[in-house]
Amino acid sequence: MKKIKWFVFTFLLLGFGVLAYFVLTGQTVGFDDFIYGLVTLGKCDFVTSFFKFITFFASEIAIILVSLIVFLKNRKFGVAVLINTLFILILNISLKLIFMRERPLELMIITEDGYSFPSGHAMAALGFYGFIIYLICTFNSKSFIKIVFSILLGLLIFLIGVSRIYLGVHYASDVLAGFLISGAYLILYVILFKKVLKRGVK
């Protein structure tokens, strides 16, 4: 099991590295245009409103609210969720300052500032809600709850990524990069969380 985790971690990290190279050398234009065209095929007011609603779930306000709910339910898990959120934020800001990719200003439906690569919402979606999924699947004994929450949160993570492309605030490569690096980070954070939890039990 440990070998699989490290294999996935390496795969995700390498994937991010390769994608970052393609972005820096301007080789993602075709990919970005194709995915944007695909995502916006059914563009209309209803779909735009839907994705504005979906993208909110990876906003600072939504994540703080969910973190507080977890904290009120279980302080130990709540602290872990808050620390996780802080790490994701620091990692995203650091990477954006390294790559300094401009946003697709001509495509924007909503206003966003800051750099584009990797997508902070995509990183928050997978890193934050992915950790929530881990907590539910690991510490909840009811299979039905595990399945329902895993499906719903998994779908939410995916839709948040799509929303950033649809709303024109990120290129598809930004979102994919956000998922890749956040997935790699999440594996490390879960390993760290397990070690801290074991020490606490002792």
C-alpha cells in the first residue's frame, strides 16, 4: 500500500513538472483552446449561474465555513483541516509567484486577480475536499455515508475545476496542474496526519 502511495505521488509530481514545462514553453495553447471550447459548448445564462454557484465552494468563505463545521464536530479533525487549508494556500501562492502566468483576461465572465498557474480553486477543491473525503472514509463506520459523501464531494471537486475554465478565469492547463500538484500534496499531508495521530494515541 505504501509503495502504491509513493508511486502515485511520483506520477502526480512528474505530471505537474511536465505540464509546467509545456506551459512555460507555450505548448498548451491547443489543449487549452480545445478544452475551453468543449466546456463552453452549452454556454447560457443558466449554466453560467450554475458554475458561479459551484465555484463558490472553493472560495475562502466556503472553505472557512466548512472548516468551522468540521471543528465544531471534532476539534482534532478541525485543526487538521485548518492546517491543511493553510498549507494549500501557501503552496499555491508560492507556485503562482514562481510561474507568474497571466490569466485569460479576454475570456473572463467573472473578475479575478492574481496569477493563473496553477489554479488555486482547483488546488483547494482537491486538497481540501479530498482530505474531507479521507476523514469520512477513514473514521466513519457507515458504508452508506462513505459512498454518498465520496461521490458528492468527488463530483464537486471535478465541477469546481470545470467552473474555473467555463468562467474564463483559468486555462485548462491551470486547472489540471492544480489537481496534479494538490493530489501529490494531499498524499504527503495524509501521511503526516497519520503519523501525528499515532503519536497522539500513544
